[in-house]
Amino acid sequence: MIRISTIFIAICMVLVAASLGLVLHAVAGFSGTDSAIVALTALTFLILYNAVSMRLRDRSDVGGQIADLSRGTADLARQVAEFGRRLAAVEGRMVSANSAGSDRIQAVLGEINELGGLVKQLAISVASHEDLLASGAAAPPAPSGRPHSEPQVEPAITPEPAAPAARPAPVAAAKPAPSAEATPPSRNQPQLLAAVKNAVEESRLDIYLQPMVTLPQRKVRFYEAVTRLRDDKDQILVADDFIPTAEAGGLIGRIDHMVMLRCIQVLRRLMVRNKDVGVFCNVSAATLGNPVNFAQCLDFLEANRALAPSFVLEFKQAAFRHLGPTEIENLAALSQRGYRFSIDHVTDLRIEPRDLADRGVRFIKVPAALLLDPKQSSTSDIHPSDLSDLLGRFGIDLIAEKIEGERAVVDLLDYDVRFGQGFLFAPPRPLRPEGASATGGATANKESGTPNGSSNTVPIAGPAAESPMRATGNAALARRAAGPG
């Protein structure tokens, strides 16, 4: 647009100068040379005038732009000043908030220190009282003059009255009663096989229950069914003694089926009082590999499929690692029916939680001594303190078994172990007869003529067993809070 106007002005100036020269030549009588000189002179003046006017106009435009720029700069400066004022106000508020927060933190720290001193004093007092109670309980009891209400101090489900107070817990708890866990006389293999066969045929199979408790609350959550056989002389055969012989003699399938039947009956009795309780039932890998025995067990478990969420089938770690194709297929059939599995007899912490979770394993029982062994951190792929968190990511709960001392419980709490099992809480005890009531422990003792707490048919879950044990655990925690001093 600018170029067109400039060309138009130039053409107009040439025309004006040429017209002036023609008028002077035609009207005034100027010669052609004079007329041309006058025309060129006029054209020169016109060009100079146009240049000067354009320069003045450009200067006025630049002045306007400078004025606009100055106004924009002033607006920007005002905005920057406003932002600076707001930023200073925010900084002031932050400083005041930080000062107020530090004052509150100091006040809270002061209160925490005061509470820490009070808790330490309370811990020392509780520990001293617990030591006094322990020393009183460790004294030999009177043979016949004890009042009937004294079992409130000594748990009713412990193997013998002096077991909770004895400091060497592993030795005292490992021998519940001479009549119940007496070591049978040595037998050779044929004699032992004959004794096992007679016991199975005559249904001399007893189920003992050992509770699994939550930590640190020590609330009974599960029971493990422990199998015992009685020979013709009523001598007890523990599982470690007769299971290898039963597997070699082809009797383990019948034993597992009988145990499952008893466990289902026990579970139904337990769920009448508590819907959240569960039962662990040990199953041999030989039963999984035998088509006839497994089909019989599968039919029975299929008929009791409604109890699958509370009925856990337990296998040994060594057997679970060496499952064949048939065993794996049968295990998958149980998992499809909703049954969950547990791994016990763990000898090392080389565990693949993803593979176990895919096969339906939801519990792993590790001995407390193995978890607390400092050598395991160097021989295993994971530190024992991180094992519970790793298993929890795959939906597997860690159960610490064979707990025999309060010190182990305190250390296991640092490992985030949720469940515990062992003689510290209760040894395996035989089932009460079917007709006994849920709180008939004292009545059963009175009818049998035995002293308090010495009857073989004890309650499945004695309520009185939890209170003294909980008090002992609190005392151990109190000692730990008090520290060495």
C-alpha cells in the first residue's frame, strides 16, 4: 500500500512540473529550454517538500510508539510491584505458620518425653510385678490343698501347671504330660507297621488341636489338627513315628481320609461358636499321587465345599517342591474347588512366593528359630525381616511356629509376623468328647476325678488361656520398653 501511494505521488509531481513547463512555454512565451528548467526546478521543490513532510510524519509516529511503550512499561512495573507485594505477604504467612508449627512440635515433643518417662516407670513397675508373680508361680504347688479357683493364674490349656513360669521354656513345653506324649518302646519296622495297621482298622486315631494366634493380640484364629495313633496298649504314636511307616505300607491314604473326616467335624463344631475360625489339616504328598485315595478324598472335600474357605490343607516344603505332574494336577483340582494350602516343615527361606500363590498357597509356617537366625540373611535371597512383607504382596500370610519363649515373640513383632504357633501359647491338646459343653472344662475335670487342669479331654479353646498369656507378653514388651536400665 505504501509503495503504490509513493509511486502515485511521484507521478503527480512529474505531471505538475511538466504542466507548469508547458503553461510557461505556451502562455508566457518561454523557450523550451527555459520552460524545462523551470519544470525541473518545480519538480525538485516538490520532491524536497514531500521528503520533509514524510520525515516529519515518521517522527510523529515514532513519538506515539514511544509513548505507547512507556505506558506499557509503566503498567508492567505496576503489575510487578503487585506481585512482589503478594509474594511478600505469602512469605510472611509461611514464616508465621512455620514458627507456629515449630512451637507446636516442641510442645508435642515435650509431652512425648514426659509420656516416655511415665511409660518407662510403668514398664519397670510391671516387670517387677511380673518377676514377683513368676517367682511365686515357680514355687512347687501343694499336692492336694490348692483352691479350685487357682487355674486363673495358670492357663488351663498348658501342658502342666509349672510350664508357664519355667524359664527354659523349650524343655518344659516339649513334654506336655507323661501319659499323653510318652515315648513308645522301640519297635522294629514290621511291629510298627502292624501296630499302625491295627490302629487304623480299629479307628484308634485321635485328633489333637494346637491353636494359632494373632500377634501381638494373641487371639486364636486357626487350629492345626495333629494326628496321634494309639496301639493296642493305648500307647501314643506321634506323627513323625508312624507317617513314614504308613506311607511305606500304603496306609497313609486311609489315615488322611480319616483325618479329613475328623477335621471337618471339628470345624463344624468350632464354627458354631466362631465363624472366623479355621482348621489346618496335614495331608501327605503320597495321597495326592494315589488316584484311588485322592478320588476318595476329593469326593469328600467336594461334598464339604462350603467349608473350603475355613479348611486349609497343609503340605511339607520338601514334598511340595518335588510334586509330579499327577500331584500338581490334583492340587489344581483342589484349588478350583476353593481350598487353600499351607506349607510347613520349612528348612530354608529360598521361597518363590509368586509360584506358591499361583498354586493356591495362602500360608507359610516358618520356625521362629529359623526366622530369627542371623545366618539366614546371608544364605537366603531375602532378609527374614522382609519375608512377611514380600509374602503379603502375593496374598500369603507368614506364620511363625515353634515359639517357646516371650523373647521370640518380642523379636518377631519387629519382623511384622501376624500369626504365631507354639508351646508358649498352647501345646496340642486332645479333643473334648462330643457331649461336653463349650465351657465345661471344670465339669469334665470334676467328673473324671482328676486335679485341676490335668484332664486329657480339655476344651478346644479355653478362654482362660488367653488372659495369663497376654499378661506375660505385655510384661515382656514392658521390659523391652524399659531398656537395660
